[in-house]
Amino acid sequence: MTSTPRPQDLGFGLLCAMSVLLSTAAGYAQSRGRFEVGICRSNTVWEPKAKQAEIIAGIRATGLHWFRDAFAEGPERTQDFVDVVRLAKQAGLKVLVVVTQDAADYDGAAAKADNAGWAFKRRCGWDSGSLKLSQINTAKFKSRLRGLLSSLKAANLTVDAFEIGNEVD
């Protein structure tokens, strides 16, 4: 008698296979020194401080070398992001920061995405839509980015790599 696999069984199998693959790749990279493996853990800044420390420790415990997160929140979250970078650096991780636009970089109606809603969520996984780069206020964007970099410098923290732009319209 054969049975049809349940979706959760397939998901668990895929998770196990990816874990083996990542562990093997990380071990190979360490022994050969040819490449390093990392992980993207977006929105760590929104987690409680204790959870942030747990996330970073978990990443380091896997043997991964890189931590990737996006700085796309308004200026009021800069210090929180600096704290996450500090945790990653204290754990010995290299940090890749994704720099993207935020509603704080736009004027008036341009700060609201006109493609927001259920159809966008179905396609992309969140419902707030995508802001148009063509309508960005570059002075505001520059100011927010300068604020982040200045805060990182004041905290004596360095970023190992930047990814400019992600999921843009």
C-alpha cells in the first residue's frame, strides 16, 4: 500500500536536506578556505534583545561566517540596528548590510506604495507593496544612510560588505 506524502513531510525532508547541504558546504569551505557560507536573517532588529542574542548565537553555532540583514527602517531604528551589528561582530560573524529605500526617504503620497494589498502579498509575502525608486527623495535617503554609517562608526563597528537595493519595483 502506498501513501501520498503530506506537505509537512515534504517540507521537513527539504529542511533536512538543506541542513546537510549547508553543513557539508560550511565544512568544505572551512577546510579549503575557498568560500564562506552565511545566512540572511532579515528584520532581526524587530526582535526583543534577548531573542536577537539567541538568533546571533544560533547562527554562529552552525559554523556559518556571514550575517545578512537589511537596514531599511526609518532613522528611529538606527541604534537598534547598530546593536544587532554589534552582537554579530561580538559573535565573530562578518556582516553584510542590505541598504534599501524606506518610506522615510519619500515625500507625501510617494511614501505609500500604490501596489500594496492582497495581490502583492500573495506574490511577495508581505502586503505593504513596493516603493518606487523614481520618486525617492535622494536627500532624505542620503541623510538616513549617513546617519547609519555615522552611528556604526561612533560605535567602532565595521561592515564587511553592502548590498545596495533589494526587491525594488
